[in-house]
Amino acid sequence: MLGICLDLIGMISYFIPGIGPALDLIWAPIAGWLMARMYPGKSGKVAAVFAFLEEILPGTDLIPSFTLMWFFKHILKKK
């Protein structure tokens, strides 16, 4: 649930015209930091860089990076 909520926070910039890109500048480092804390280790560091880039680059906010990392860690890694 937390990952979905964090992904939704990252998508808020699409709904606030004018200040959305400025919000991405604030949210991108926070998203990277949160990703690294939620998923320790090498995969968490890679995901943190991905989350930062996904939030800072225009047009990529729709990628649910937290949800994808949860899926990778809890579904794909267990197989």
C-alpha cells in the first residue's frame, strides 16, 4: 500500500498545472531516498537512482517505480 501511495504522490505533478515541474524537483530526491530506505542493498540503490530519474525527467511520472520495485522484490525474487 505504501508503494502505491508514494507512486500517487509522484503523479500529483500532472494534476497541478504550472507548478508541477517544480514539485518534481522537490519530490525526486525524496523519492530516491525513500526507495533506498525501503529496499536496502544493491537492488534498492539501483531502484533509488531509477526513482530519482523517473521523477526528475519530464513525462516519466506515470511509471509506478515503487510498485514495480515491490513486485520485483516480493514476486519475481521469490521465484
